Amino acid sequence: MEETDTKIELEKEELEEISKQEIKKEGRQDLETLEITKEILALDEKAKQTLFDSLISAISNSQNRDTILYLTFAKAYKILRETGIRFGTIETDTEFSNRVQSLSAQDRQALFDSVISATFNQNSRDTILHILFWKAEKLLTESSR
């Protein structure tokens, strides 16, 4: 058990370092673009597992790409709201999902492919969640330029 906890902590530190390197590489000084990713990774184990299980279930049930992304992001915001990390209403839970849906089909496919690849490469839960939210935030930031 302690070995697993240690491994999870090392993965979190590694993911944070990767995120910092990406920000520097893109010439940004602020951490704003990684806000949601950090909030997701800071959730308790049960909440992260619930979110991860929903994602895997949607993939396993062969739902289409846009449905999987929409439901996963809406579920994430619901969890963040219910845990008090984010404020809002049931109606605002889908705002991020809607922003992702407004990305080009090519960007949504790139996001989906990243998550599927990470899943089938048997990456850890936290790594898969990190990839999903980090990539979504990155694509949204790039599309707003």
C-alpha cells in the first residue's frame, strides 16, 4: 500500500513538472491554463476514481467521441462543484463541455486520440486524467488566440 502511494505521489510530481515545462516551452508565465487539471488531480481518490470509471465506461460502451468528451467534462465539473472546489450550478457544469464541443472536429479528435492512446497503453488513472484535462485546456487556449 505504501509503495503504491509513493508511486502515485511520484507520478503527480512528474506530471506537475511536465506541465511546468510545457508552460515554459510555450513562453507563458502564468499557470492559469492548468487550473482545471490541477483541481482534478487534487481531488480525493474516490472522486478521481469515479471520474475515471465514467470515462472508461463511456469508452467501453462504444459511445461516440463527442458524447464521451461531453459527459466526462460535465461529470468532472459536477464533482468539482459538489466537493466545493468550483462554484456554480447544475447548469454551469456543462460550460467547459460546451467550450470543448466548440473546438474544431480535428482538435476534438486529437484530444480523444490522446486519451484513447493513454488508456490502451495502460497508463495510470491520474496520468490519463491529466492528459485529458491538460490537452483540453491547451487546445482551448490555442483556439482562443
